[in-house]
Amino acid sequence: MKPNFETLTNKELIAYALAHREDVEPLRVLYSRRTPDSEATWYGPMVAEDGTPIEENIRIAEEAIRQRIEQANKSKQDSQS
């Protein structure tokens, strides 16, 4: 009997999908949970066409990553309290 995919966490869905590669239902559920492109944050390229780093874009991406890590750490701390 299949689990109720709607109640599984993303991590559980991924594990199930990897173990049951013929079953597309967990992939459908995972896809439905993703952030729509209209809400996604898009960043510029990190390097120019000639391979030269674009320092401003790198700085912006690094700051976004730092903020995301801080949010995740805060959420983790809040859930452990």
C-alpha cells in the first residue's frame, strides 16, 4: 500500500521516489510544493561571457546565501525551543 504523499515531508518524498523510481506520484507532489517562478528570486550571472568574475553579482549572491543560512538557523533554533 502506498503512503499518503501529501502528508510526507519533502525529504521522505525524495527517499520514496528514489526507492520507487517507477512511481511518478511522489514527484508530482514534490513539484506542486515548489516555489513558483513568479515568486523566485533570480540572480545575475557570476561571470561574464569571457569568464571574468562579476564581483557585484557575486557579492549579491553571497549576501543572499548568508541571509538564507541565518533564516534556516533561526528556524531550527525556534523549532528546538
